[in-house]
Amino acid sequence: MKMTVDFEECLKDSPRFRAALEEVEGDVAELELKLDKLVKLCIAMIDTGKAFCAANKQFMNGIRDLAQYSSNDAVVETSLTKFSDSLQEMINFHTILFDQTQRSIKAQLQNFVKEDLRKFKDAKKQFEKVSEEKENALVKNAQVQRNKQHEVEEAANILTATRKCFRHIALDYVLQINVLQSKRRSEILKSMLSFMYAHLAFFHQGYDLFSELGPYMKDLGAQLDRLVVDAAKEKREMEQKHSTIQQKDFSSDDSKLEYNVDAANGIVMEGYLFKRASNAFKTWNRRWFSIQNNQLVYQKKFKDSPTVVVEDLRLCTVKHCEDIERRFCFEVVSPTKSCMLQADSEKLRQAWIKAVQTSIATAYREKGDESEKLDKKSSPSTGSLDSGSESKEKLLKGESALQRVQCIPGNTSCCDCGLADPRWASINLGITLCIECSGIHRSLGVHFSKVRSLTLDTWEPELLKLMCELGNDVINRVYEAKLEKMGVKKPQPGQRQEKEAYIRAKYVERKFVDKYSTLLSPSEQEKRIISKSCEDQRLSHTRVSVHTPVAAVNSDEARRESLFCPDELDSLFSYFDTSSKLRSIKSNDSGIQQCSDDGRESLPSTVSANSLYEPEGERQESSVFLDSKHLNPGLQLYRASYEKNLPKMAEALAHGADVNWANSDENQATPLIQAVLGGSLVTCEFLLQNGANVNQRDVQGRGPLHHATVLGHTGQVCLFLKRGANQHATDEEGKDPLSIAVEAANADIVTLLRLARMNEEMRESEGLYGQPGDETYQDIFRDFSQMASNNPEKLNRFQQDSQKF
């Protein structure tokens, strides 16, 4: 082994030794610079390689996305997938190569520089220090005077110790130099050899990978040659077709427009039309219209979801429009809106009008065929309709809106024409309708009838319970009370003109409502059972000739035979003039009670209008009893709202009651406030659906929301907030509903009010006027509505004895 620095020269500390040290130290410094540079270059190469792998991986992902996009082409998808998998393997091989490079070059050489060269530098510092100390000791020993024996001995001892230390450290330094010079060759060669072996493995793996892929690439190349030939052939065919079509006459687009009712894709007709916007500027926009699935829809772009202009063509009409400046215009009119459209030519306009009319006729014919099939297949059991209590219990178990509503007596057929299996409903009337009658109801306006689908629309629990409280039988007893007496027959399915006239007469003109009849509940009928002798006496007094003087009839007894029982008469005294005649009614009530307690055969007091009343113009106006018997419809609605009697409320509305009638004798309270006091959620919903003002207040400045908050009716508070109640309104004491709920410590109502207020403030800050609010707000109110309708006992935290809805 050749030593870089000789140990013997080290002990002599000769100039040759010093020259050798200077040469070695310069060489080590240069070696350190070269190794540092090589390590930094290796780090840069590894970082660049990793960036290359990342970019290559993104490129490979792009190939995979292209393969997924080409899923309809099996050749392209398969080849691209296979290529992307191969590239992924190459990326893995590159990653392994860079990892091995980092271990072989960066890690090994960096460790050599940091460990071995650092030891050399430390040894150099110690050698330089002890050399300096030795030089100082020699100089001091030479300068000491001969006559100072003590100093001579001290200088000699220091020199001896310093020389001994110098020899020890110098030998260690020379050893470190020789070891470093020997080790640097092995470290550099070892790291470079490992680096080259990593490259060898990388290229060998790549060669093996592409050797396996080679046959597939060769087959794909042959297949690609065939694809090129086929593409050239298709190009020639398309050029020929292009030339043929170009020779045709396209001066007018009318020739290519046609409609097909039996089209396989369900699109009867489609094409561009100009549509007039409903904004204030009445701008015209060109849109792509189509008639499909018995609807008229349009799109601005192909990817846009179609906007429905007419939900059901059977509910609309189409007509020419010649009273505007634009040409070729026609109008599609539905019960809720109208749409002004413009074609490009007269021929196109006629074609569109004909297509709409044909679609309407076809839709009616198809619906008629479906109805016949339903009539043959379905035969609902009448026994299930009679069990009212059982059906109402079934309604709370989660059936669909259609099933729940059809469980109510009379609801399995249309309320107006009798067609089986109705799928539509009037929510303010509480009846079910067929599709054709529902269209006629829509044309009446929402102030008469609010139509909703039992299968397509979502139903709030309050509305569903409202539908289940009324039904076709109940409403028809009100609105068709005089139908048989007048000799009018209900229209049959398919007779649209007859239906329109009948429905308008029934609900708008109310021709068949018996103005003098009173709808009695079973409980009231039981209360009003009187003995046969009492009924005979009543009949003898009511069947009076038109010309019989009023004095010929005992007025007290006549009044006593009112449809109201004595208890009801007592309650009416607070509303009527307490004259001597009315007092005589009250004094004679004991006679009525005595008759009913005799135990004789009794009959219900529900008799026909003809047996109790004379014609309107011939009745004796002096009969105070008859005046009191026929309540003011508003008062009847007011009383029935508190009693939670929906049939009586419907009857009062049919008699013309003002839904916002205010009782001047009771602080200007409204029927809606009475419904709150009565504690019924369904009653409140019925009044609101029939136009009740949710913000109308009494003389104390309290509206329905105030009263519901005071009483702790959480379900009603939730309902009023959903229906637009103003929770910022204050009563005469300056209290709003929130402050009332806070004083009562009603956590549920405070939560609802604060949540509604926060939602309102959020919508105002974001400019979302008219929007329903965020999903959390809607979910919480939906949960409260479900609980109030189906499990009201869970909300009775402050009124354990309150009546359940």
C-alpha cells in the first residue's frame, strides 16, 4: 500500500513533510468541491426525474380519459387502455431508477463528504494548533537566559511535553490522510457502479415490457392500415352525399317540416319558433320547441333541460293571433298562462297549430282507452269506504297521497263527472278530480279552485290531512244539495262542454247549493233526535200555507223547531238581539227537552228544505225565528272554525261566507283566529287555502301567529310561518310573537321563530326574495310539520291537555 504521507517524515517534521501535507490538504479541498457539486447535480437530476414522472403520469391519465371517452369504439378503447398500462409500468420503472440513484449517488457520496472529510478537517485543526504550540515552546526555550535556572527548567519541560503531544497528533493526522486517500476511491467507484446497475435494470425491464407489447402493436398496425382504407372510402361516400344534398333546393324550410303523432321517440313535432317573453319589455327569443309526451316544451341549448310551456295539452287551446304587429303568430292558452309564439312562415304556423290540435285529440283518445281498461281491471270495495275510522288510521301509516286520499268516501271517482280513479285534487275544496275536470277547475282561477296532482306533486302533511277530513261525499252534499230537485244531471266523462258549464254553475254560480240547509255531523244528529210526537207537532207548524198569517202559527213553537238544538240556541243569544221574542224561545226550551226525554220513537231533525221553508220571496219576513235560524254565513264559518267542523265551514263558504269575516262583538276576531283558539291545525290550513289573511289582526293587534304563540300551539306557529305570517308585527302592548314565546319559555316556538327570522335576514342579504330558503331551514320546518300533523302529542310540552289534531 502506497502511503501518501510517510510516518517517519512526520516524526522529523521535515520540510518534505510540510510540503506533502500542503499538497494533500489542497487535494482534499478540491475533492470536497467536486463531490459537493456531484451531489447537488444528482439531487437536481432526481427532482427533474420526479417531475418527469409526474408529467408522464398526467399524460398517461389523459390517455385513459381518452380511452373512456372512446368507450363506443372497442378498438380505440382497448389499445389506449393497453398503452396507458404500459406507460404506467414505465413510470414505475423510472421511479425505481430514481430511488436507487438517490441511494447510490446522493446518499453514499454525501455521507462520505459529511463523515470522512469532516474527520479530516477536525484532525487538521488539531495538528495546526499543536504545531503552533510547538513553535512557541521552541522559541521560548531558545530565549531563556542561562543564569535563570528556574526558567530554563520550566521551558525545557514545556518543550518536552509539547513535542510529545505534537508527535501523537501528527501521527493521527497522517493516519487520517492515508485512510482518506484510500477510502475515497472505493466510495466513488462503489456509488457509480450501483448507479450504472440501476440503469441496466431499468432498460432491461423496459425491453422486456415492450417485447411483450410488440406483437400487439404489430397487429394493431395491420388493423390501422385497414382503418385508413375504410376512412378513405367513408370520406368519398360523404363527399358524394354532400354533393347530392347541395344540389337540392333549400330556398324554403317548409318542405321538411312535418308532424307524426305515432313517432317512436314520442316527439310529435319539433323546430324553431320565436317566443315572446313575459317580462315588461316583451322581448322575442328564438327557441327550439317540440311537442312530446303530451307537453309543449322548449330548449335554449340541447344540453339544457326542457322548459315546459304546457304541462298537459288537454288543458289548453291554440289559436291564430292577428292583432299584433309581427306576422305568423299564434297563441297557446292554458288555464294558468298563455304563450305567444311566432313561426317563420304561414305554412309553418298552420303546421304547428295543426300539430297541437292533433296532439290534444290524440291525448284525449289515449286517456279514454286507459280509463276503460281501469274500469275493467279495478273494482274497489265499497265496504272499505264505509269504515271511515279505519281508513283514517291507515292514512297515518305512510301510504302515497293517492292511496290515502282515495280511502275517503266518494274519492275513488271524480267529484264532478264520476270517472273512476281520479289522479288530481282541488286542495281548497278537498275533492278529487279526473284530468279533464282538473283542467276546467284550473280555468276557474285559484280563488275558486286550487288544483294539484295526487301523483306528480309533493304533498305537505297539513294538506294531506285536510284532504282526508273532507272528501267528495261531504262536498257534494253541499254543492249538489238541490241537484235532484232541479232535475239537473251530472255530466258524463268525455262531455267537455257540458262539464265546463256544470262545474262553473256548481262552484262559481253555486246554483245547486241549498241556501237554507245545514250540514249536520253524526254527533249533532244524535243530539237532535226528538220524539215522534214532537216531530208531528213540528211538521204541523212548518207545513203552513204561504198565505197563512204569521199570527196563526205559534211563533214560540215555530222557533223551537229550528234546526238548532236548545244548547245551540243558548249560544246564539250572544250574537243576536235579545228581544222579548228571543227570550220567549229560551223560556220554552224546557218543553223541547221534555219532549225528547219521553222515550218515544224519535227521528232526526234533518228534513228537506221544502218541508221547512217557503220560497224566498214568499216567506214571512216578520218571523224572527227564521232570521235566527239562517245564520250569517260569516258567523257560521266563525263558529265552525272554533268547533273544528270542516263540513260546516265548507258549507258556510258555499253560502258566500267571507273567509276574513271579523266578529265586531268579539274584538274583531276572524275565523282563522277562532281556528287557532280551537286548536286545530287542519282547520287553519283549510281557511288559509281558501284565502284567509294570515296577518289579519284583532282590536288588540294580535294576529293568528300571536294567538298560536300565546297558546303554545307549535304546529300552528310552524304552519303560519310557512304561509307567510309576519312575525315582526306587534300587538297593542308592543310585543311580537318572539318576545311572547321567550316570556313563556316555549323552546320549540322560539326555535321556529328565530330560525324563520334568520332565514329571512339571510335571503334579504343575498337578494333571494321569494326563494324558499336554505335546505336546513326547510328540513326543520318539514320535520315540525310532520310531527304536528302525525304526532302532535310530541309538541304538547306546555299543554298536555290540549286536543290532538
